[in-house]
Amino acid sequence: DTGVSQDPRHKITKRGQNVTFRCDPISEHNRLYWYRQTLGQGPEFLTYFQNEAQLEKSRLLSDRFSAERPKGSFSTLEIQRTEQGDSAMYLCASSHKEQGGNTEAFFGQGTRLTVV
Amino acid sequence: GDSVTQMEGPVTLSEEAFLTINCTYTATGYPSLFWYVQYPGEGLQLLLKATKADDKGSNKGFEATYRKETTSFHLEKGSVQVSDSAVYFCASYTGRRALTFGSGTRLQVQP
């Protein structure tokens, strides 16, 4: 396993366009997280899944954002009608939650979105 | 809600200097605490962690001790190298949702 992979690594889009990012977690991990990181800030939680169920969404996740994890494996994050304020690094992480606790979260390299 | 506060950077040191990056947290209950490192152009990597009070996490010469009485988890290294130049993030996890990160501290080590 090569770890958490994200695609694309970079995306430049015009304001108002829709974009979709993909995250492939570590294969045996049942939890998958999405974070957003802007310049000079730490990652901010957006949403997370346990298997295919989306368990929580942050208030940061406006109705233009939607995330799915249809088969409990890879996940997609879609942003509709992008705005310049959406420009950020979008990070995906995965971990394994079991009865005894949660493993550490492993992060992908992120997708850098620039809205022009 | 949970929060993590860490010292602002950049921190600029000469090679072989002693490093301290301060981190304090507020949380409901007793969180696990982490330091993540982000090298230029790379993703976040776990550097070290501690899961209960008085635990000391260590890795690659870095150490941090979980201090419940001061709600702190300061990162230290006795002798930094140029290759340690990166952004360091302190984070907490209470098991309820996801990691809560500080804003990051950029470390620049000069030869």
C-alpha cells in the first residue's frame, strides 16, 4: 500500500465552475477525513466518514460542498459554483477505528485548488 | 469547543541550536496529543504522539511531554539540523470527531 493518495495534486478553475477531488485511503482504514488548509493556518476539519456513512460535517462545509464515499473505499469532494474564497489545500486522511481505539491518521499530499 | 494554540513563527535557528515550540490545548476530557510535520511540497506526517498525562512522545530526536496540569505539549529538540526545516503542527484528538490542529509553526534552520 502506498498510503493515502489524492488526485489531482493541483487544480486551477474559473470562478463559478464545479470541481471534484478524489481521495484513495489506505485500504484497510475504515475512517476517512477531509480537511481544508489555507496559507498560514492549520488544517480545518470539513467532514468524515466511517465506512460509507458520513458521520459529521463541519459548519465550514457550505451547501456548495458535497462529499461521498459510496462503497466505503475512495471518497470524492465536490465543490459547486466555486468562489475565490474556496482557494485552499484540501487534505484527505484515513485511519482505522475499532473498539479499542483509533489508529493515527495518515494524510495524503493534498489537492491545491486555485480559483481565478 | 476543542482548540490548540501554538507559538507563531517563523522560528529561525542556527544548526545545532536547541528548539522549543510551545503548544497548549483546551479540550473536553483527556485528549491524545500529536505533533505533525509538513516538509516543503509534502503532506502532513506524524512526528510523535502521547495518549495520556505524563507520557513522553519521541521520534527523530524530537520529544514532547503531555502535561495535564499546564495543558501543554511542547516540542523540543536538543540540536536541530537544516533538514528539520519544516512547518510543525500540534494537534489534539478526543475520539469524538477528528483532529483539532494548531495554526502551525514554521521552523527555519540556517547552516
